[in-house]
Amino acid sequence: MNKKLKIGITCYPTVGGSGVVATELGKMLAEKGHEIHFISSSLPFRLKRMYHNIFYHQVDVNQYSVFQYAPYDIALASKMAEVIKREDLDLVHVHYAIPHAVCAILAKQMSGKDIKIVTTLHGTDITVLGYDPSLTDAIRFGIEKSDGVTAVSNALISQTYDLIKPDKPIKAVYNFIDERVYQKTDSDYLKEEYGIRPEEKVIIHVSNFRSVKRVPDVIKAFAKIAKEIPAKLLLVGDGPEMTVICQLVNDLKLKSNVLFLGKQDNLEELYSISDLMLLLSEKESFGLVALEAMACGVPCIGTNVGGIPEVIDDGETGYVCGLGDIDEVSQKAINLLKDSNLHRKFSAQSISLAKEVFSAERIVSQYEEFYYELLKNG
Ligand code: GMT
């Protein structure tokens, strides 16, 4: 039997798919008996209960007047080095190449310990930062000097080779959901509380409302759907585009059909009252929210972008449409919402796919095997 490991995890701890995945991974690994040390700027937001084998090490950045910019990256690397030495870690798993992989490489050198560094690419580190020539070399360095590199979809691997051209194998390890949490729950009372009538279909969109999420496309598609079917749209999350979205909802006279719910926990309850998820992004390396919705039996319509087609099985669990093709999205949504047999079939197939391909047990084991393989190779 393989020995239990001492693992450092660094991520962006605030709301966002990568933070969710890193935190859930830490929790699952702890449940399997490994000792987990989160090293980040604040407590990962999903870490809600006590675990005897999860520790949190906060990175503090001192503000000295000599610095125009506070040196977070150096503070993180120093904290990582301190934890690597004091806790005698076997490996550090960082989420995001920039700055985390580069900080881990520096920390390894500072600590003088022969630990392994695993980097997981989540998307925007490649698909956005990868276009900035001033960062390409740093991203490539972070990838090449890591001992092992994973990415959350095959599409992201291709994009990484196209944009960054690293001389390094990258393994696809999909994101996962904890099916103990993401399952259909009885939250029908919420419909009543939100004033959703029984005959109304519920469409949901969850994101950080950045422009890459193309939320205006969601609103425009919903406008067409609501002309044909009584429906409500739940908008969950918040972000820079929110003002534009509110204006568009007003302009299209949809105010009484759209519920702005802001940032929410317990998303499984909202998915459980939803009939359809729309994820119409122009960049999306995976689309964790689509998977969460599917696990709760909600079919998804997404764009043919990045990793979305690896998550949505087109014509089986939902549909994959052209970017910006509002007519295609709304027509497919209307057909699906009007056909209760088809909807039931897609819903059941969504749950099965989430369980079979993206279950926590399956994916967490893939990470564990990857760790042991790297450690075995010395
Ligand atoms: O999508 C975002 O804006 C947030 C970003 C993040 O840092 O969490 O999400 C990225 O990582 C998620 C987890 O792997 C993926 O599900 C998202 O698709 C990916 N976002 C993009 O590629 C734009």
C-alpha cells in the first residue's frame, strides 16, 4: 500500500471554479487519509467544517513604503518554503501557472528539499494570460519546471501547446463534483418563495459575470424563449458586467422574468428547481457550473468553445451551439423545454454522465495516481 502523503495546495481561494476544485480536492484527499496544507492569501471559501488533517497557512504581505507594489509572489514563495520545511511536505500542488507554479519552483529552491511540484492549468492562465507576450516565458517556465502538469480539458492542453509551446507532457484530468452534495434535492419551496409559478420553466445561469461569459447572449436567448414559454431566468453570481446586464434586462422589458440572486452558496438547491442551464461563454476551459447542474439533473446548452463540448454530450445531455448563435440556442431550448420526454431523458443522462465520467472518486484517484507516479520516479 502507498504511504499517505503530506500535500501543500495553493489556489486562488475566493469564488471561482479553480478555487472550488482545489478546495474540494484537498477535502477529498484528506478524507482518503492524506495530510493537506492549504497555503494561500485567505481561507478557501468552501472549507466549511473542521478536518483534523487539513491545515491552513495564510500568506501575509507587508506594506512597506519602499514598495510601489506589495510583493505577494515573494511572500507566497517564502510561506511555501517555510511550510515545505516545517511540515516535511512530499509535494505541492498549485492551481494556476501564474504566479503559483513560479512561486512553487522558487519555494522548492529556497527550501532545499526534493519535493515534487504539480501544476494544474485551469484556463485563464493560458487562454487570457497566454496572449500577453510579457508573460509567455514565465508561464512556459512554470510549466516546464513543474514535475507534473495537468489541465482540466483536452481543449486546454491543445491551447497551451499552441500559445505557450512548452516542452512538457500535460495530462488531462477533468474537474469533478462531490456527488454527495450535487444531487437533486427537494427545494420546491424555493419556487414559491421566489414567486415562480408552477407552469413556469426555470432557466439558470451561474458565473462571475466577466465579459468572457457573454451574459448578454444568455439574456437575449432567454428573451426569445420567454416569448414562447412561460419562464423565469435565475442569474447567480456577480461581477464587472452586472450593470450592463441590468440595463439589457430593463431594455428588453424582462424585469419581472429575471431574478438577480447575486453570489450564493448551496447551489444544488437552485439547480434542483431549474429546468435548463445556459453557459454561452466565449472562453471556457471546462465549465464547472455546467457539470454541477448536470449532476443535479439539469440539461445544459453551451457554446462550442474550449472544454464545454467535453462536458456536455451534444444531443444526449444537452446541446452545444455556435458562439453567439442566439437563434440556435433559443430554438433548441424551446424544443427541449416543450418536450417533457426528451427533457426527462436528457436529465437522467446528465446525472449518469456526471457520475460515470466526472465523479469525485474517479478524478481524485487520477490525481493520487499521478502524485505516486511522480514520487516513484524520484
Ligand atoms: O471562469 C472563470 O472566470 C474563473 C476561472 C477560475 O479561475 O476559476 O475558471 C476557470 O477554471 C475553472 C475550473 O477549472 C473552469 O471550469 C473554467 O472553465 C475556467 N474558466 C475559463 O476558462 C474562462
